[in-house]
Amino acid sequence: MKKLLLVMLVAMMATSLFAAGGSEAGAAKAATLTIMQNKPEIGPQLEAYATQWGTANNVKVTVKSIGGTAGAMGPQLKADYAAGDMPDIFTFDGLESYKEWEGVVLDVSSEPWVSKTAVAFKYNNKVFGAPVAVEGWGMAYNADLLAKAGIDPKTLTNYAAYKAAFEKLDGMKAQLGINSVVSMAAAIEMGWVTAHHNFNSLLANGLPYGDLSVVNDLLAGKVDATRLSEYADWVELLFKFADKGVLTTGNYDSQVGAFATGKAVFLHQGNWTDPNIQGANATFKMAFAPHGSMKKATDGIFVAAPSFYAINKDSKNLAMAKKFIVDLVNTPAGHSYMVEAAGMIPAYSGISLQPTGQLSKSVQEWSAAGKVYSWSQYYFTGDFRDKTLNPIYNQFASGSINKAQFIDQMTKALVANKQ
């Protein structure tokens, strides 16, 4: 009996030691953090920073970059939610996106970075999103090519000025060594260029910052036929003078690449393209001019926070998720990632680094002068922009519908979307 008891005692001790060892091993195992973000152009840079931060904090960080030609992030986020596999941190782009996910977004009003930014996402007087950056877009132009053509970019403030400039440049293709006047993309997977950014010209161009008069009318199903007609002229002009291959089947790289290599004079994109343009070793001077979507002159570009980091309130790693954003805002490594690696304009005070990209500098100049228009596209749902408007632009670009049909379909879509 004693022998049996001894054997049982040894077995129990071994089991206890194994359990303790397993517990220690589990405690030593690195935590995990998953981030899903909607800007694939900064994916590699964010992954590199996340790896560096993860190593320093004993956290395994996985970054999923979904957007642009990789498809919209919304459907993937919904699929992950249905599978019970929501990321710890994810981005959303505005009010409608927030409303879709408000049940899982953490209130971060008391976080230390809130006092360092003027563009945090707020709803009902609470903060729910940390701005990724400050971004802007107008019509990016190659100043060297415009100079060769004798065109002053300061004159590009309305439809008539752009039409005259485009026609002149189109007649000088061989002399300038260009393939097209404009690098514009309207393929279905590039709907964020047309049904998001270009659509905003209809919503906000020429209006005081924060003015939602056009937005509110459209959400009420009231369409200003004159404003829409002028806007349709602008869309038609861009499509007419774009490279047809890039326009109808091109992706982000081909669109930006045409401008970066001097094969197009204008680019319909924003300052987030700076890293790509610098990577192509572009040496020409560039900046932004206003959109020419109206007959009257407008003197500003579209500037705002493009998206916001949200923390999943049900995350098992809340402390680490909070720390990731705090360190992004407060540490030299975070500053270096945002400004030097990703080429972004930081949305927070206390950051001495400044972006070197020419387009980012142009955004800062327009902003400093107070010549900015709102981003109002996010008052419309992602499904409306991506599934309803995007195909209309795509059909117009491909020639499946003409301008009158574009106006008709846009009008019907906006009326049917009445809130």
C-alpha cells in the first residue's frame, strides 16, 4: 500500500510540475494583436512598424491591408465578424461606417492622445476614432510639363480653364512625351477614386468647410440639376483625356505609375501617393490644383482625416491595442513610421518631423492658407457608393452610357437613396 501511495504521490507531483510549467510557458508566450486597415499603399510600412513594435512589446502583430485593388474592407470585416474573428484594431472612414460598427467600437475619450488632435472622430460628444493622418487631394500636376506647355497652374480653377489646358496638352503629346493628359482610373475595383473621391466634388467643391447643404439635399432626395450637370461635364472631361487602358482596366499602381514616370500631366489622386512617386524616383516638380467641377472658379482642395483607428471593445487585448495607438502618437518610432516611412501628414501635435513628399507639402500649403473643402462622401453609405454609384461611373468611362444617361442614372440613384 505504501508503495502504491508513493507512486501516486510522484505522479501527482509530476502532473503539478507539468501544469505549472505549461502555465509558465503560456505566460511567456507572446500576445497577439490583429490590425485591419484600408490603405494598402501604406501596408508594407505599417507591417514593418508593427513588427518592430511587436518585438519591443512581446506581441505578435498581424496587419491586414484591404482596400484599393484588393477590394473593399467592409465585406471582409463583416465576414470576420460573422466568424467571430474580429480584429483588435480596425479602421473606418466616417459617420456611416461608424454607425455600422458602433456596437463594437470602444469609447476612447479618455485616451491620452485625444488632446493632441483636432480631427479625432467624435459622435455624441464622445471620441471613438484615432485619425490615421491628415490627407488631401485635388488634381496633382506635373509643373515641369505645364511650364513646357506654357500653362500656369494657378489658372486651373474651373471647368473652362481645365478644358482649354487639356485640349492644348493633348495636342502636344509627342512634344511632351506623354501618353495621356490625365491619369484617371474608373475600373470597378477603383471605385474609391470615382464614387468616393470624385463624387465629393459634387458634394463639397466651392462650399465653406463643413457646409453640408448639398449633402443634406441629396440625402433628402433633392438633386440640383445645374450642379449635377456641371459636375457631369467635369467627369466627362477627365474620362475623355485619360489613357483608356488605365481608365477602364488600370489599378492603383498603373494609375500612379503613369504620372510618376512623366507619361501623364495630371493625376486624380491624393498626397498618399507620395511614397509611390518617390519610389519611382520622380524628379519633376508637382503640386495640387483645385478640381474643375464647376463653371465658377474654386480655390481650394479637399482636406480631412481619411480614416480612423477603432479599437474593438470586445478584444481580449484591450490594453495592448490602446498602447499600440498611444505609442504611435507619442514615440519617435511611431513618428518616424507615420512621416518618414509612410509619408503621411501627422494628425497630432508634438511631432516635429515633416513629410518630404511634394504633394504632402502642397496639402500643407493649401491648409495653411485656409483654402480647403470638406470630405463629405462618407455621409453616404459604403454600399451606396460602392454598389450603386461605382458601376455608373464605370459604365460612363467604358462608353456603355453617355453623359445624359450618366446624369439620369446618378439622379435616379440619389433620389432612390432618400433617407
